[in-house]
Amino acid sequence: MQKEQTTLADYRNKLIVNPGNKLRLKDVDPDFKGHHETKEAAAPELERYRQKLSQMQALLYAEKKHSILIVLQAMDAGGKDGTIKHVFAALNPQGASVAVFKQPTPIELDHDFLWRVHPHAPPKGWVAIFNRSHYEDVLVTRVHKLVDKPTCTARYELIRAFELGLKESGTAILKFFLHISKEEQLARFGKRLDDPSRNWKISESDYTERALWDDYMRAVEDALSATSTRDAPWYVIPANHKWFRNLAVAQIVADTMEELGMSFPKPSVDLAEIRRKYHAAVREENKVEGGKAGENGFGIQEPGHGRPHNVRATNPLP
Ligand code: ATP
Ligand code: MG
């Protein structure tokens, strides 16, 4: 990544909810596009960050010291599913998980609100993505007055302690609120109506929840302000432009992973010894057999014999 570009677009600095500061969503323009004008112009940069994510995940998995927890929150049609598909598809599924948190079941409701969440925390080496999360328990529950204000305040504290515990065991936590405008939400609902392949996504509750938009914004402002910490920061991602949303999330996650300073573990065996013991002998063998090439009577190199091996034998691997 060129330095100039990194400086131009340090979305971690720009979009973070500074710990201790009161978030005002009105100050965040959901139409913000950063330094690119179009999806096409942003595409190569997004691709570079997707590749970086993939490389970082390989290190994460091999090193097995850290894990990554990504929390996605948004209003309906805010783009949680799209972000998972377009950004996190860059991850190797062996080493990544997605947990989706819907309305709690009766059994879940009989437990404390973190009970259903903890088992989905990522083990070392893994990336876990939460599509909705424990934050529903201070957002939708608050808007619908299922919990009162003191309970909500106590839950902020429990959440901070929970996330600190995860951090202490090696988990880097990144939390994203995908911020769309109320108008953009209606436009996206409209597109779902017009697209038969997406009709199934429409629910009446999308529209009834929309009527509570301002209450949701207030709940989001309070929850994010209370729970954005240095170790588990919130980022408010302008998300009216899906391509910008993808670029910002990809950059923030990839750069955070890079800063973990990961490296591949040292081999547990003596490589020179392994090479000598198991590879050199085979190479010698092939050299001898390769010398007899043409014995099939057609002068054709058979697979596994002849030139390719001879080439390697004269040019040993570094
Ligand atoms: P989509 O984008 O496909 O609509 P979604 O995440 O909105 O995805 P839905 O099945 O439409 O999925 O909605 C899940 C609902 O579950 C949301 O309205 C959310 O607020 C609610 N929910 C999630 N967790 C809790 C919780 N702990 N308490 C109460 N409601 C919850
Ligand atoms: Mg929904």
C-alpha cells in the first residue's frame, strides 16, 4: 500500500468513536465516500485490502496467539449481510465463523444476556463475525422498554468487562455500526419489493421498527459512547454507499490485524535435516531414473520422471 494512500484514507482514525466521547450520529454523514468518487475507482483498493485480510488471516491461524472478533450492528437493511459477503468472503472458511443473533429463545431468555454469546467468541487463530450481537440487549430491548435505564447502564458495564476478558485472552475486538440514512433504508426496502429473489427478506417488523428510528439512534449513541474502549473500539461506518462501507471495514480490520505484529511460527524441525533425510535421497533416485528417460520406447518423458525432476535436482530449492 502506498504511503500517500494510507494517509489519505486512515479510516480507523476518522471513523472511530473516541473512548470517553459522546457520539452524535448527526455528525456522521452516511453518504461519505472518502477519497474515491465511484465504486469502480475504489475497487482496486478494496481488492488490495481483501488480499491483505487473507494474508493476515493466514498468519493469525498459523501463529495461534490472537483471535479477532468483529461485531456488526446496523438498522434493518443496513448492510450486515453484504459486508460479510463482500469483505469477509476474503477469509478462508477454515478459520472463520459467523454467528447470527436473532430474537432470544425462551431458554436463552432464562439466562443472563451474555450466556448465548460467549460460546461464539473466537478461539485463538480464528476470526469470529457477529451478525448482530450482545448489543441487541442494550438497543432493541431499550427501544422497546424491555429493560429499564438502570439495567441498561449496568449492562454497558457488563459488556465492557466481558470484552476486556476476551481481550485479556488474546482477542482483538472491532465493532462496526453500519450507518445508513432513514431515506436510504426505505429505498433499500423498496428494492427488495421489486426483486423477486429478495422478496423473502421483507418483514412487516422492518417497517414498524423504522417508525422508531429516532429512538434507535438515541440508543445507539448511548450504547456506543458507553462501550467504545481502547481495546474494543466502535467505528461508525458511513454505509449509504455499499462500496465505501466495504472499503472502510476491510481497511480497518486489515490494518488492525497488521498491527498485531504476527509472524509465522518457527519450524519445530530442523529443515536442513528434513531436506537431507527425505528429499535429497528422492532427488538422487530421480536423477538416476531420469537418466534412463526414453526407455518407454517413444522418447516421451513419463509423468514423475525425467526433466522436471532433473531441473529441480540441478537447481535445489532455497
Ligand atoms: P435481515 O437483514 O435479513 O433482516 P436481521 O438481522 O434483521 O437480518 P431478522 O430475523 O429480520 O434478522 O431480525 C432479527 C431480529 O432479532 C432483529 O429485529 C433484532 O433486533 C432481534 N434481536 C436480536 N437479538 C435480540 C435480543 N437479544 N433481544 C431482542 N431482540 C433481539
Ligand atoms: Mg431484519
